[in-house]
Amino acid sequence: MNYAEAYAFLKQCHQEHLLAFWDTLSPPEQASLLAQIATLDFDAIAHCASLLQSPQTATPASITPAHVTELTPAEREAASAIGAVAIR
């Protein structure tokens, strides 16, 4: 994909602003940007956006509490120790 092809592709999707700073990029950066643009799937992006904008299907009656596991003080202490080791 070259600049003209990228511009035409982006213009169809009203996303040509992605090339706004093209002239400030080095040739390797320009090549990287073109490669990234070539991988964009605007149909999939539009579909995801429409899902975010659609009304929620869950109603308060269909929402149930999550299962909760009660820990004894000893279990809680052991779990905390394991977690502390894991994040270090």
C-alpha cells in the first residue's frame, strides 16, 4: 500500500485524518503507518461501534448476583501471601 492508496481507502471511511502528520514522519515511520493502515478492518470497527451504541439487552430482572466464595481468615491470609509473591 502506498500513500495514495492509503488516502483513498481512508477517505472512503472518513478517516483520512490518520495521515494528517504524514510529512512529519521519517520514511520508516511512514512505512510502518501504511502497514498499520493496511491491517485496519473498518467494517469490523463499525460493527463494534454499533454494538456499543445499541440498547442494552440485559434487564434488571435478568441480572443475578455473582457467586461469592467465603474464605476463612486462614485462607484469606494464605491467598494474600500468594498474591503478594505473584506481584513482586
